[in-house]
Amino acid sequence: MKLLADRIALVTGASRGIGRAIAVRLAQDGAVVGVHYRLRDDEARQTLELIRAQGGDGFLVAADLADPTGASQLAEALIDKLRERRDPPLLDILVNNAGIDDRKTIEQVSEADFDRMLQINFKSPFFLIQKLLPVMADGGRIINISSIAARLSFPTMPVYAPTKAALSTLSRVLAAHLGSRGITVNAVLPGATSTDLNPAASDPERSSAIRDTVALGRIAEPGDIAPVVAFLASREGGWITGETIEASGGQRL
């Protein structure tokens, strides 16, 4: 039996990168996966095609998490999708993966830059959790994708790093709050991963300096992060909550 059979999951920012890898892996383990995207419907459909090509099931759900109303819109759209599959509508797994980075020093950051990153990286996940708690199944899983930047000092991440640190802290707070319902809440902190969000890690020449800081000697691929999330989402991960789990290959130990 697949570890996530009969489970329904939502993965935000699942049209590409780490989010896509997580969505595909959860579906491989038996979950029906809601593939959230903002604008890239073609890429979101590619994620869904990958899921279905491997015998999995899923659905698309769109919302702009840069908009202050985006979390509410996503929650409403998801609940409509859940009603099509369950009565009452219940969500088992929520993966808050959507995020943005804008590499600038503090002198270069505008107030608009700050507000947009805060909205997408922290405020939207916060309120998405709030809106979905009424339909979150007891014994469910909330997994927030933070970043190794939450513990390291990168001069060009004066906004990104604090927003990810806030997401990690929120995970601990909610783990205590939701424990009585059997809901686990954890944060996963990827290190340098070859995605659109981290062009330096994707560039063969620029990434060599980063590789030298990783104990395992290479840059991560999205598929390195997905199994960690899948474990936390599974029944086997049910005794882990309130943790920040670094998936970095031992970067800058």
C-alpha cells in the first residue's frame, strides 16, 4: 500500500522547481495533489501531466499569493475542489512552498520589494493556514518550505532570509497550538538547489564556489528535497513536529 493512499494534498508554487518535485513525489506515494500556480498554467499542466503519467491523480488550482486576497482566494478554490472529492471536504497535507527571492543589499531594497516578499513568503502562508484550518483533517500535516538562509548570513538576502526565518518560527508555534488535533507542523530548509529561484546554483561556473561549501560535494536538485517532505507527510513522520529540518547536503557546516 502506498504511504499516502487516500490522502489529499495541496502544494503551493507547484508549477516548477522544488514545488513540482514535491507534488510529483506526493502523488507517487498515493496522494491526490492540488497543484497550485499563479500565472504559469502551461507549466502547472506539465506538473499535472507528470503526475498522471506515473499513475497519480491531481488537480490544478490558481491564485496570486502576491495579492493580499490571494490566500483567501486559494482557500476558497481549494475547498470547492475538495467538495468534488469528499464529503465533508477535508485536506490532509498542506505544503507551503511558494516563495520568491530578489537578491539585493539593504541599500537597494525598496518598500515595494519588501512588501511583495513579505506577502508571498510569510503573510500568504500564514493566512492560508488560517483559512484552511477548518478543513484540515485531524492528524494532518503542514510542511513549510523555509531556507538555509534562515540560519546563514547572505548580504543580498536582507528580506528573504528574515521571511524564511519567520516561517520556521511559525512552524514551531503552530506545532504546539495544533498538537491536540494530531496535526504536525514542520519546516524544511533546503540549501543551494538548482532552480529558477537560485540562478547561481544552476550555473555550472558560478556554482563551483557553492559546491565547495557543501559537505556532500554537489548542488541539490529539487528531487533531493521532495523525499524529505514526503516522509514528513507520511504516517511514518507522525511523531515529528515543531522541527526545522535542514536538507542542504551539509552546506556551510
